[in-house]
Amino acid sequence: MSATRTLELLRRFESRNVTFIEPDGSWPIVWERARGAQVWDADGNEYLDLTAAFGVAAAGHANPRVIKAAQRQFARLPHAMGDVHPHPLKAELARKLSRITFERWTGQVSHSPVPNLQSAKTIFCNSGFEAVEAALKTSMLATGKRGVIAFEGAYHGLGYGTLNTTHRAHFRSHFRAQLGGFGHFVPFPKSEEACRLPEKERYDYLPALERIEARIQRLFRREKIGAILAEPIQVRGGINLPPREFLPLLRRLCDEHGALLVLDEIYTGFGRSGKWFACEHSETAPDILCLGKALTGGFPLSACVGRSAVMDAAWPLSTGEAIHTSTFLGHPVGCAMALAQINEITRLQLVRRSARLGRLLHNLLSELSGQRLPISLAARGLGLLAGLEVCDPDDSCATQWTLRIVKAMLRRGFIVLPEGHPANVVSFTPPLTITAPQLQAAVAALAEILSHQ
């Protein structure tokens, strides 16, 4: 089917709020197939994907071993029964997730059938926001407190539970009347590499950790707070990197007040930041970890992974009717793909590769800031999670500049996305299998685009 025909059908039969279609046909492209870091559209054009399809294709699009695992499982057992009659792969994946998270962090791999305090237990879900909502339920059950502290710029998904903790008004304002109102927002400490602002504005833009701690302490005194929910790096918020002391501060505050630390690593997990999980950069272990996106490489499966002691304290033993479940819980095809994906990330040493190529990408993007342009540029990132912030002197055209860059890159065969509340950050989250020459070609194309603006 041609791209024109596909977009025509979407205009007629899909909710008009979903797919943005430019009247002149310049956006979007219609994906036909993908392999590695390459994407081909319905018209046969080839692109280099610098998004990994929202960070999903960490081991490359259509990774052969992941695809074979899915095909074998589809032929053998395409569906099971969620919380009733299990299948072996769900058990295997739950054990694997425990080993690569809490057990690995404590250096203790349990060989006992009885989980110890350093092991983890998992609730499987379908999409990222469901994993966060499972974590919110866990914190409520474990502490008996409904309140959750989240951060300005946070994106935790668009379900009714997560909308209470997703900050941007664009997503929340239409549904505010139906929200529970248990989320409380405090500033997120953004990287010092953000645009240089006047001193007074910079103090508000880059709030000191002491000010953030004071705000959090006041919330603990005034509200019944059961959890702090944070992204180790805000991706949708604009590739915002906090100082190294941020997560240890949150860990300390949760321990002090008997709350749970919930880290949303749906985007940052599985090597994206140059570590298996971004919280490892500050050696901070959460109570609950939310995973998704790169977990399977392309199948709707997510996971709420918590310390065994926390999960057992929160959730009652099943007596035959689970109080949190879904039809496709722990889907066998998703579990097969997740196990293969984790094995591929390990076999190909993609975490180390992400750290190495991330340094190259950061250096290449930083060099762009030296160009003589009517805008200023600021590069930041960790691993293959990078952003180039576009800063306009009067702050009125940064969004337009960024969108022009994104569209110009697409015309040249490179897929990138804008991030941040004003959409003024060009983000780079390519497959971890991308090569150095491919990254160099992409940044060279970006440099040429900038020189002609």
C-alpha cells in the first residue's frame, strides 16, 4: 500500500488526535520495514533511525535472534492465561529480571527457591504506563499513603493513574476533572549544560538540590507521601540530566520518611545510558524499578520490578482472584523476545558499546555549538541518549528552529525527534548497534543543515 493511501485511510478511520499529518505531505513517512538501524518507507526510501523507534530497538530493528525467538514461540504457544495457568517463560523472565537488577546490585545471586531480601519480584504489564501504575499501587499498599512526589518535566505515561504524575499540562488539562490528584510536583534539577540564562532566571531554571530537598521535606510534613517517583534522566522532558547527587538524595529522603523510591527506567533501561540501568551512574538502588520499551525489542511487554520484601509486604497472597492483572499478562511471545533481547544485549556487549559510542556522539554534537549561528546549541547526554538543545536569544523561535531541523533531517534520510516541553531539543536515541560512521554521517548532515539556516 502506498504512503498516500495509508495516510488517507488514517485520516478517515483513525482518531484525528493520534497521527499528525502535514497538509503538504512532508510528515510523516510510512514505515514499511526495518533492519538494524535502517528503516525503509512505503515508497522505498531508506533512512537511518536515530530514535530506535522510541528507544525500543536497542539490539537493532528485527534482530535475527529476537525475531527467531518470537517466531518459535508464536508457533508453539501464541497466548497463555495471564494470572491463571502460567507458562515457563514467564517464570524464566521474572527470575532473569531479578538477577540483572536487585541481585546484581547486591552482588548476590540467589540459588535458593526461597527469595532473599536482595532478590526481586515482578508484575508483568503491557505498556510502560501500566508498569508505573503497578508501582503506584504497590507503594499505596506497602505504605498505606496515597501521595506521590513527582517532578516538573516528568513523563510517566498517559493512563489515568500516571497522568497524576506526568507533568505537562498538554496531557493532563483535558482530564483534570477525573484525576485523583495524588501527585505533587517539585522542580527537577537540570544539567548545568542547559542554555545560559540571566543569573536570576538560571536560579529558577536550575534549582539547587537544597531547594528541592526543602520542597520535598515540606510535602512529607503536609501530605501522606508513600513514594517518590523519578526518571534518572528525563527523556521526553528534554534529555535532562540531574547532578550525580540527585538520586542518592531521593534515596535518603525515602528512607527517612518510610516512603518507597520508584525509578521509571522505561526509556533509560537496558544500556541506553551506557549502564544497564541509569540509576547505576550514581549507585542508587530503588525499591521499585519500572521497565519497558527496550525490554523486548518490539513487543508490548513491560515490568514493575520490586524488592521481594517490598512486594511481599504490599501484595496479598493470591487466593484465586488477583487484584491486579490483565488478559495478556506475561504474554509468552513477549517473554520469549525479552529473554532473547537481554541475551543479545549481553552477547553483543551493547552496554559497553553504548558508553563508548555515546562519548563519540556527545563530542560530535558539542562541536556543533562552535558554529556561527543566530541560535546557540547545547549538547548533553549519557551513552546513546543525547540531546542538542536549541536556544534562541529571545526564546521565541527555538521550537520553530528545532522542528525545521527535524524535518530537514528527515528529508536527508535521518529520523530524529524533538523533545522537551517547548520541543526545542533534538534527541538522539539510536539502536545500540549503530556504528560510528553512521553517527558521524548523521551529525555531518545536521551540521550542513545548520549552516544553511
